[in-house]
Amino acid sequence: MKIAVAVTGASGSVYAKVLLQRLQQLKDQVTEVGLVWSSNAFTVWEQELGNEDYKSFPFRVWDKNDFMAPFASGSSSYGALIICPCSMGTIGRIAAGISNDLITRAADVMLKERRKLICVVRETPYSLVHLRNMTAVTEAGGIICPATPSFYSRPQSIEEAVDTVIQRVLGLAGLDAKGYKWQEE
């Protein structure tokens, strides 16, 4: 499976970090990862994580305005787009059908092709505008997966709590990351 990942400037860079680490581990299930960053994603990463480790992932990085990326077209074989974290501005543009950069164009492609669009939203509280935009994306076929950790597995660190969300995201994308599942061995 080929997967596109978009990282926006919403708070929650640790979610993107854990997602990208997990995708590295799933080489047997993921043949290619295309990566695109919003302008603010780097700034937020550096502020929250205190490093520039976003430069170290072995994935092809596409400029946010490069519409030559394969996942900008429905003719590509990318099966999913994961936007993690997904800002409310990005959700709003997707909900309105505004494809003004590669992230929103790729989301538009996933929706029109009936492929997986998974938006890991990271905002609190939600305004009515946010809720309506998330409803519109859901009605169009997208999946809203709030960055809300579960605690069934008794995570012992922030990264373990984050991983409970990323496990769900990967499962929604159709991957088996072999994480904790409620009442299953």
C-alpha cells in the first residue's frame, strides 16, 4: 500500500513523529510514503519537540505547492492520506472543496476517488464552525479521528499515550500495527 502523509501546523507534532516512526516499522505493509508539510508544521515541531528530527525520515518529501506529486491525481495508486495533526484551517478548506495546496488537493483526490482520508484533528474545544466542517468532511467520506488517547493499555509515557491514537489511525488506513486491542489477546 502507498500512503500519503500531510503534517500541518496544528499543535501535536508528537503525533506526526510517532506516526512516521510507525510507518518506518511497517515496511512489509507500506511500499511508499509520500510526505508533505505545511509551512507552519516545521515551526510547531521545533517549538514542541525541540529538534529538527523531521529531516531524518526516509520518505519522499513533496513541496506543499508541488501538484506533480502522484497523490495529487486520482490516477495514482495511493490508497490513503493521513493528515496528522490536522489543523482546523485545513479541515475548513477540505470541507469547502478548496484545493489551494498539495495537502488540500490530495484530500480532495481521496474523497473523489472514495479512498481513505484520515484527519487527526487536534483542537479543543471545538466551535460550531469546526463541528460543521468535520461533519461535511465525514459526509463526503473522510474519517475524523481526534487525537484523543485511550488509557485501556495503561500508557506510561506521553509517547505511549500518543501511540494509542496512532494505532487507531493505522488501523483505519488498513494497516496492522499490532497494537493493543480491547479484550483481545
